[in-house]
Amino acid sequence: MAKTFDNIPLSVLELATVIEGSTPSESFQHAQILAQKVEQLGYKRFWLAEHHNMISVASSATAVLIGYIAAATSTIRVGSGGIMLPNHAPLIVAEQFGTLESIYPGRIDLGLGRAPGTDQVTIRALRRDLMAGMDFPAHVAELRKYFSDQNHTALVRAIPGEGLDIPIWILGSSADSAHLAAALGLPYAFASHFAPSQLKAALEIYRLEFRPSDQLNKPYVMACVNIIAADNDETANYLATSFQKLFLGIIKGERKLLQKPDENFELDIMEEMALQQMARYSFIGGPVTVKNGLQQFIAEHQVDELMAVTHVYDHEARVHSYELLKAMQS
């Protein structure tokens, strides 16, 4: 059966975005409230992303925040979107997520990425070994070994972690990780919210090369997109000025906290082109506009699940965006 917007699961990507005039503590509280709300609405997952040395992103201690969110919810799956594995020893990740799965059984996802989640200077502070990204496939294999029942006779074991059923996902923002996800038979999550140009090629590679595994018998793709929904197009476009400023700051290397929306904010031609290149898969508007855009996106790419990231300054307006998104499926 062809995938449509009405028949696929919806999930949330959370970065604990820090807004202007606020603190990380308030961002964590808002994330928890949002997780509880989307759980009630029937969203499938609530993932947190690992980033470092970014003034507007407070989700650096990703495993800690996963526990914080899981403790305040009861049914929604909570996980990493993702853990940037070259920043960590695989044994530590196995122990951390083994602990999370032991406390919140059947609810923890482990999404893995090879990118640093930061700038070149910060990589040196994180990794020590600057070539660690090249060893991503080997690190994934080591991590999976620690989770395996067969590792019980090894000299190094993950306790807790060993023998636990923790779904592993491979994350990607280019075609590189598509090969690995396919070879291992793992689900694939693509960062089309900031790497739109690579989506089509990556999905073609993943589906063509996929080999069934104990975890998955056929390809499974989740795409992340930017969504800002409001009661009408005018309000959504106003709210989206905060998102546009945030992304332009990333493009220009002038990172700031998420700023208030500005009805007088305008993009010049070069800014529009840069934003379109980086954030093409952004669906902004009232329910009809957003749903039509998402229907076209899913018809074209036939993803199995959709993950939304919503950069909105006002907490209530952000929650309302997720309410409207889910209501579009009814």
C-alpha cells in the first residue's frame, strides 16, 4: 500500500532550543510538557539530538535528557536523534542506554550518527582522536556486540545493556550512512530538515542495498522535516520568522538564541536562496497548506514515518503546531 500522510506515524525531534530571554532549564521544562502533550495526541517517538557548543541548543547531555523525558511519560518511545557515536566510547553508550532500557523497558530508541554535532574546534575537545568518524562502522559493530547475548563470555561486557532489545537506527544527512544502514538491515532516519539535497539519493541507496536482519525484514525510513503549523498561513509565516533567523544565523556563522518573531522581517534574494538550499523541506502555514505540502512530500519519497522539528518562539504556539499537525490526519 502506498504511503500517505494520513497513514504514517508522526514523531518529534527535540533540541531543547533556548529562546531569547530564557534559560536551558526552562527549555527542558518546555520539552517535558511537549512530550507529555504529543504522547496524549498519539505521536510515536520523541527523540533528542546531540549537539555541542551551540548557544541555542541545550540537548548536549542527550542520554540524561532522554531519562528526564521518559520519566515524565509512559507510552511514547523516547530516544536519540541521535547519539554522535564517534564522540563516545561504544561501551559507555551501551551502558547508558542499557540503563535507560532497564528503567523504561520497551520505550528506548538508539539513533546513531557519525557527524560530530558541532564545529571543528569543539571536535578537538570532544574526540581527542580526530579520525574517529572514519571508524563509525566499526564503532557500530562494537556497540551491537555489547548488546548481544553472545557477548556474555567476553572480557568486556555492558552491564546493564547485554541482551537487551534496544532498537538501533542509523542516522544520515548524506548518502554515506545509507550504505551502512542497508548493509546492517537497520532502520534509517534522514535529516532532510537541514540536508534536503541528499534525501533522494540516500533513500535510493538504502532501499536498493537493504539486507534483512534480525531487527528488520524490509527497509524502514523516517524523514525529519521542519513544520510550523498555525490556524492560518499568515500566523504561521509570522511565527516562522524566528526559524528563518535561526537558520540564517547557522548559515552565516552568527548563532543566536531563538528570537521573537518579527512582522517586519524580510529576506533578501541571496538569503532566500540560501535558506531554500538548507531548509527546502519546511512546511509552514495553516492546516490546509501544511497538509498539502506533506502529502506531496510523502507521495514523492514514500517514507514510512515522519519526524517533525518545530522552531517556534512561543511555547504555546509550538505545542499548538503539533496539535494541528496530528489533527490533519483525522
